[in-house]
Amino acid sequence: MLEMIDKDRQGMVLRIERSSIHDGDGFRTVVFLKGCPLRCQWCSTPESQSFGVEKTADNVYGTLMTVEDVMKEIRKDSLFFFLSTGGVTLSGGEVLAQPEFALALLRNCKKECFNTAIETCFFGPWEHLEALLPYINTIYADLKLVDRERHKKYCGVDNELIMNNLLAADRAEGRFRMVIRTPIIPGINDSEEELNRIGAFCAGLKRLEYVQLLPYHKLGTETYKKLGRPYLLEDVQSPTKEEMDRCRDIVRQYVKKVI
């Protein structure tokens, strides 16, 4: 009975991308869920923020799908998973914003022996995240800012829940790996002080495999225009290679592997 409920459960999917090499090991099929409680000013996928279907002149963002609808798409790539040691990654939006749908997808993926990963900001009730852990091989967790007030200013929410969930996941049982990802946003989280905070926090995570620093980019700005929303970081420039190297050097004082 549970299996039938799982397969019939519906969720809001933004899109499904195939053959990704940036969202986990091997070739990945990435299922982007729609809806996010954060409003990061640098978000490159503003179309993923709302929980509802959105339409512009040339696009429709969001499709209501059942778990079985999604699994049919995933199965098309199963041979590539086997050949590349790849699998399925749930991304967003925010995975924890659709916890029952995410759980059903992950449970079905594990039943079919697909490697699984999630990309999450960790903003959600701990019990929702805890329920997912037995079905996850790798967690890619966003850590945007440690400074609480700056996090609220630039991401729209306080980060206390995020930090607590990171610590709880680090202590939790299970065989999943954890990777911290931090987008480097010039003028917002690239100061020596903030990078030291990030490094010090990550140093205390026993389950951490590595930290990945990602350079800020403006790839989503055209989508803001299509959706009629202002882009607040118009004047911010992408960090140079030298600036990214400086940031990595600071975090490496605390964490052995920083990429």
C-alpha cells in the first residue's frame, strides 16, 4: 500500500536535466523541485523560488508530476548510471520544501539501486531531513554565510535552523557523505572574517568530505527580467581566479580539502 501511495504522490517539478556532471559523481539525472523558502539575492534560478506554476511570454516554469512520472524519466538514463557510477540528484528550489515528495522519490530510487544525492540549503524541520537520510548517498549542503544577521539580510531568513541541521546531520547515523558548498559573492561573504567563520565551522564537521567554493555569476539575470522581478546585485562582478584562490587559501587553514 505504501508503494502505491509513493508512486501516486504528486510534487511540483521545475525541470529534469540529464547527463549532468556537476551535481554528484558520474553522469547524473537532476530533478529540480520547485519552491524555496529562501530569497538569496544572488539566486541564479529565480524561477525555482515560487511553489506555483509561472508563465512568461516564452516559458512555463513548473509541472505537477507524480513520483512514477519522474521515475519513468529517470529510468531512461539507468544505463548511463551504471557505466559512469552516476545516479540521481534532487535539487531545487529546496528539496526540504517538498519533503513527502522528495522522500517518495528517494525511496523509489534506492529500491531500483540508483545512487542518490540531494542539494539542499538545510532550511526545514529536522524530522523532514532525518527521514531522507537512509535513502541518500551524498548531501551537497549550502553554507552561504555564518553571520546570522548578514544571512537574514541577503537570504531572507535567519540561519539558526540551517546551522542546527548541519550539526545534527553531522551527528546522525548513516553512511552518507556530506559536502559543503559556498557561493563566493564579492562584498557579501568573501571577507577574511566571514571566510574564517565558514572555515572554523566546517572544521568541526566530522562527516565533511570537502568544501567547494563556487564563484558568483549572473546567469539568471535574464530570467529575473522575464518574471518582472528586480535583480539586486546588478553591480556585483564575478570574482577573478586570484580572488577565488585567496578565498580557498583562507578556508584551507581549517579544512584539508577545498576545491
